[in-house]
Amino acid sequence: MRTSIIRAILLLFVVILGSQATQAQEFITDVMVIGGTKSETASLKESYKAQGWTVIDKDLNAGAGGDYVFLLYKKASVFNADSFITDFY
């Protein structure tokens, strides 16, 4: 169930980003989901931000109990048809 929810959120995220501009200047090249305790995810978020990742700072598991879960993505401005994301499976 959690995988289906995360997959739906990721697809919605891509659709929203794609609809914001007719000609994209940047492309999403990587997507990652991290999870853990509050302190673990805080440390991971800071580490990945330093590596150029963008963190969507909204707990995807809020209200469900358990680990904190966050979506991260990385963008590039150089067009390369082999490197940007077009689908999720």
C-alpha cells in the first residue's frame, strides 16, 4: 500500500512540474525517497542537500505512524535525452 501511495505521489509530482513550463530549462535526473527517525532523516536531508538534491520537506508518512518519509530529487540544466526522468515503474 505504501509503495502505491509513494508511486502515485511521484507521478503527480512529475505531472505538476511538467505542466509549469512549456519549455523546461531544467530536467529531473534522479528521484529518491528517504526514511527513518526524525534525527536520521534530518541528518540525511542536510547531507543530500549539500550534494545538490532538492528536498520536498513534507513527511509523506504524516499521520500514518512509523518512520518519517521524504521525497528528494535532483535536476540538471543540460539537455540529454538519456538522463532525465520520463516514467516511473
